[in-house]
Amino acid sequence: MSQIHLFELAFAGLFFVLLIMFALVIRKRPEKYLREIPAFAHLGRSVGLAVEAGKRLHIALGYGGVNDIQGASGLVGLTMLQRIARAASISDRPPIASSGEGTLGILSQDTLKSSYQAIRSENQYDPIYGQISGLTPFSYAAGTLPIFMDQQVSTTVLAGHFGSEVALITDANERVGSQTMAGSDNLEAQAVLYASSQDPLIGEELYASGAYLNAGLMHQASVRTQDVMRWVVIAGILLGSLLKLIGVIE
């Protein structure tokens, strides 16, 4: 086994150990130690206002294939969908999810169904609330437009893989006066969303959604582990640079 593989194994092992350690600490001391991200605070208020006004929330999951690396952000979107569906369960207009990939669409329906079953409100579930709006980037963007026009959407959450065509979605969202919270794993989409959404999620803030939406202690433990590992990587880079500078390594 090469030194690189040993390093990768050690890194993964350290991450796993820290994850378990932080999970045990959080279980004993459930207080949150997370920096404030305004987008998540605004989302909580948006859910409450939507319920009071009889409006609907729209969660756009993008079109990343679940079997590809692009699917990670879509899975984060499903976690957000689950938490939002539970929080808005008393609304006359349940949340609606749109996606541009078949498996992601099926998972959105299953997520909504399990969310309503968990709170014993199975009668609120309708498969139409998990829609596949289009199977190509632009057809997906175009397919979401009727949701804003016909479903009385007050807030849209974009959490998934998008491209520059996401500008069509945010533009339509703004035209109907809907609030937008958005994050993506794609740099082009991040640039567009930073300029066109009221509450953009920058970089890894999207992947911290589970911790901020109380999806479980492992989500919180993961965020704290990532913070520690980030400093470990920084320390490793600085140490390596120093050793190379003084001639210990080549």
C-alpha cells in the first residue's frame, strides 16, 4: 500500500473517530455551538408566514443524479424537504418539491410520504407534491415556472445541482414576489444565486443544512468534525511547507 493511500486511510479514520466523539458529546450536552447563518433564521420565519398566509413553499432539488457526485447536494435538499414538510404540516397548502432527475423525483415523493406518516398526517400526502419538472437543465427550469404562477408560492428553497439556467428560476420567483433561499454545488450556479437570491448559501453552508434544521445529532457532529479537520488540513499544509523550506523533504 502506497504512502498516499495510507495517508487517505488515516485521514478517513481520524474523521470517523472525531465524528463519533462529537456525537457522544452532543448527546450528553445538546446545546448548539454553530455560527449564525442568516438564511436558516429567515427560512424559519418564512415557513411560519407561509402557514399563516395560506401560501405554499417550493423546494427545488435540481437535476443531479443520485448515483453521481452531483447527487450529494440533491440529498441535502431532500433533508431540507423533510424538515420543511414537518414544520409546514399544519398548512392548507403543503410544500411542493420539483426535480429534474427520475430517481430524485421518486425520493422526493417518498420523503414527503414518510414525513407525513411520522406526524400521523397521511391524508395530507399526495404524490403530485413531488414533481419531475423536466429531464434536461433548461426543460427543468422551464417546468418549474408554472409552479410559481399556479401554486401561490411564497418562498422557494433551491438546494441541489443547477447550472447557469437557474437564473430563469430566480427571475420568475422574483416576478411573483416570492422569497428565495438557494445553494448549489456548482460554481456557476453559486455565482448566479449569490446575485439573484435574497438568502444565498455559500460553499459548504448548503451541506450544513441538516445541522441547522435539527435533522439529527449526527448532522451537528459532522459540522463540528469538518471544522476540526479543516484546521488539521491547514496545519498539515503549513508543516509540509516548513519542512520543504528547511530541506527536510523534497
